[in-house]
Amino acid sequence: MGAPLQDLKRTGLYDLHVDLGAKMVPFAGYEMPVQYPLGVLKEHLLTRNAAGLFDVSHMGQVILRGATPTLSLERIVPQSIAGLAEGRQRYAFFTNDAGGILDDLMVANRGDHLFLVVNAACKDADIAHMRAHLTDCEIEVIEDRALLALQGPAAEAALSSLVPSAGAMKFMDIAVTDSDFGELWISRSGYTGEDGYEISVPNAHAQAFARALLAIDTVEPIGLGARDSLRLEAGLCLYGNDIDTTTTPVEAALEWALQQPRKSGGDREGGFPGAERILAEFENGASRRRVGLLPEGRAPMRAGTELYASEEAESPIGQVTSGAFGPSIERPMSMGYVAIDHAATGTKIFGDVRGKRQPVTVADMPFRPATYKR
């Protein structure tokens, strides 16, 4: 059960969602739009073919200042933050002493400080974690800014019509720029597999900025339903479903997110929580692996579906963590964890769907290639 409605928070764009006819649902302690009158299927395809505008103001925005904030942050993440160039951002995650993932986040280098965006459901715990472990840093939680994501092939033209400098940015670039809507903090990134942006805008200008984007013919509002199917087609993890405190980066197939300086033999090897286990798994592998899964037929295999090596096997070899129908690939798709012996692409296994074993094939992700502007 979610929180009672009276206990839910609202983003600064709540009234806009209601005006646009959104269906509001509880999510991570907030009332959030799950879909608009277009419906999830059309919203998904519109994002792939034009541009979708998402309210992600429920996420946590944090500024980290200190003498050497990059090196300080490296005490609690396994990424190379000291190697992150000014004007660039990087995907990172907090780990625990067992090598599990406490949350994933984005880290941007803005010169004399870092700008972090953390997940809504984890932000209070993340901020407490940083305050406990980064006592040499000033941690400023940003409360007066909204966060919007503009995603899709028409995103560059749409944003550039309001912020001309946005078009020159590349994937994972960040910028701070003045505009008619106050100072905007822009990154060229997102959670859909599409080219696009995430824009932090002062609350006082958030509705006007959102309405200005929505006034552009190619831009439509998109809810959480399509956000989930878009990120799943892109093979991207949802914290709490596909990664959590029980999954290590190697189990989660996130090796790409650790840079060489933090690995064995690197200039700043280890020194983060869970390093012993994580670095050992880099060398020797893990006993299970997050994989893509393509079920046969038209019915998705949802989160919680147990996976088996054969129709007759008694003990499961893994479990689905996310599953949905993929509108762009026109078929069901899932991801989940399987024992390493069954993790090779092309392996046929079986999911238990309402007591019946249904065939599913281990597949590479993303299910649909990303279109980031490199």
C-alpha cells in the first residue's frame, strides 16, 4: 500500500498535471502522473518519434562543496569522480559494506562543486548517508527547483528554440545558463535511451517553462507508465526493482560504470564500501547476472516471475525484476537475474506464469539501440 493521499507530497507542477488531465498515482511519496489522456502506448511512441516532457521534480537535487569534493565523494562511490572533467556528468552508485547498491545517481562536475541527482525513494537516506560519511563537505539540499526531462529526437530543436546554446551540448555534457525562465541547470542525458535533456529550473518559473515547451508542436507530456517501458527498452535499471542492497555492480552487469583508476591496479584502487567483494567479482565473476529476457508470445513476464532451466526443473535459477510490453519493439520484454551458467545470450529458459512454464530467451540489452548524441 502507498502512503495515504493526504501524506503525499506534490511537485511544483502538480496543478499543470491536473490541467492536462493526468491520472495521478502515489509514487515514492509523491502524487505523480502515471499517464495523460493520450495513454501509455501513444506516450511511449511519441517520445521515440518526437519529444516527451517528464516531471522528475520528485528526485533529489544536492550540491556538494568542499576542499576536494571529488575525492571526498570517492570514499562512498566506486566511480572515478576525480577523473570527471568540469562540465561533464557521470552515472554512479553508493555501495554498502557487502558490495550491494544503496542507490544510483548522477554526478556533475561544476568546477568548484558537484551537483548530484538522486532517486526520490532514496533521497532522505542518501542525504543522511552523505552527511554521515562526508563530514569534510558542505551538503546543500536544493528545495526551490523543479526538474524536467525532455526526451526524444525532437528534444534538441524544442529546447534550442528556448535555450539556443543547448544544441551544442553532447551526451553527458552539463551547463548552467541564463534564460527567460531563470538560471537553468541542463544536462544532455536521460532515462529513455533517447537523445534529450534534464533541466533544473527555479520553482517560480517551472510551470511557465513547462508550458512553453508544451506549446511546441512536437512536445507532449509523458507519465510514469511510458517512462517505465521506455527505460526497460533501453535496458536501464530501476532502483528497488533491478538493483538494490542485495545486488552488486558485477551481478547487475554494471561493470561499465566503474573506471580503471578505481579498479585493481588503478591509481585510486578500492577505498569505497564493499570494494573487496566488488573487485574480487571483477576478477572472478559473480554467481548470477542481470540479463535481458524475451518471452515468446504476447504476454509480458512481470517482476517476480520465477525462472527455471527447464519445464521440469524443481528449483528456480533466477527471477524477473522488470517486465512490460515494448511498444517500439512490438513484443514483451523483461530483465532479471539468472545463475551465471544460464546467462549466455540465446539460452532458452522458462518462466512460471500462473503455474505454467513459458519459454523465454536470454537476450542482449538494450532491446532498442540508444540514440544519444555522442
